[in-house]
Amino acid sequence: MGEVWDGVRERVLALREAPNRRAVFGAYFKESGHEFELRPVLSEEQVTAVERQRVVRFPEEYRSFLLEVGAGGAGPDYGLFTVEPPDPERDASAYGDLRPGADAEPAPATFRPERTAEWEEHQAAEPQRAAYGDSDDDAARFRDAYAAWDARDDELLDSLTDGACYVSEQGCAYYTLLVLTGAERGTMWQDVRAAGEGVVPYELFGSTARVTFAQWYVHWLTRAERVAGRTPEGPERDGA
């Protein structure tokens, strides 16, 4: 994709020898650190097979990353999740053999950022026991109302990431998402449901502008090079 990824793979791998490499967050965290390793790149055929399997075309920056940089490994936080191409022996349909009845996942729903506000409104409407009377009938009405509210809450919570894919883990059950469908296609978002905040846009420090996959990755790499290139002070950090 033009010059977006020129030299990026080489820059990442070079960090394995940087003097202060262990100070980069997520690189050397117990068994979860990426250690600045990258998976091999995918072929055009493999990327197309993954897209066919998921019934979606990846945004161009992410697609070209898989083709030119790697299919996972070193990256922001604890690194990028690996994209595994389907096995042509087990899933020939992904490679063009459209056999009748071949299994395929349904096309992803459209990503809708307004779902978070809808979920928050629903959270605020949680039924409260004190609003019901003390009789057995009142208790039964509360249980029914709460069961209906809880079912809808699960439905809304699950829908927040529709139309997006997980690309990395930030730790503490927070994740980074890439939007695949809708008006926000190609932008980065954060799944912070663990903190009760839904799904929110990923923002670089000092800016509220939307961030694309390439901006997100190159920003991390530039910062990692700056941190890893310093002379360590005392014992090398092993972790955060």
C-alpha cells in the first residue's frame, strides 16, 4: 500500500537488539510478551481466504500490513493477535472451491458507535427492588422485569463490537478493535466494557481525531524505538 509499510518490518525486528528493549510496555511480560517478533507475512491468496471465511474485506491498511509486515506479533500493548489463514486441505471453500452447502459465517453486522450510549441508557434503567411492593406478586413482577432487563442488557453488550475485529489486548480485559464495516470502517476503537464504559474511539494523546490502523501502529513503533534506544539505567526492566 504505497510507502505506508516501507521498512516497518525491519524496524520492528531491529528492536530485538535495542539496549533498553525491555522497557517497552508488553514486550517482555512473563510469557505474554511479543519480544519484538513478527509472524511471517501472508500471501494474497491467504488474505483473501481469511476474508472469504469471515465474509468481509479488511480495511486496506490492515490488509496491506498482513501482506507486507506480518500476520501478528509485535505491536501496541501485548502485541497483535495472529491471523491464521484457513487450511486449504480442510477448508477448500475459502480458497475458491465453492461447494454447495459449504459452511460460511454470516456477514458481520454494521458497526454502530451509538450502541454504547444505548447500552448506558439501558444500564441506568436497571429495575430496582425498592420500586416494587412487598407482596409475593410484587416480588414476582420484579423478578420478571429484571430477567427481561438482564436479557436485553446481554444483547446490547454483545452487540457493541459487531462489525469490528479484535487486533490486540491491552491487559486487564481491555482490547483494541479495528472497525470493518460502516461509517467508521478502518478506525481504531477500544473495548473497555470491563470498566463499564462500553466501546470508545481510540485517541492519541492530545487529539480527539479518529485513528487509523497505520497511524496506531506507526505511532507505537516510533515511541518504542525512542524508549528502546535509551541506555538502560540499572537492571533492565522485565515487564511493563
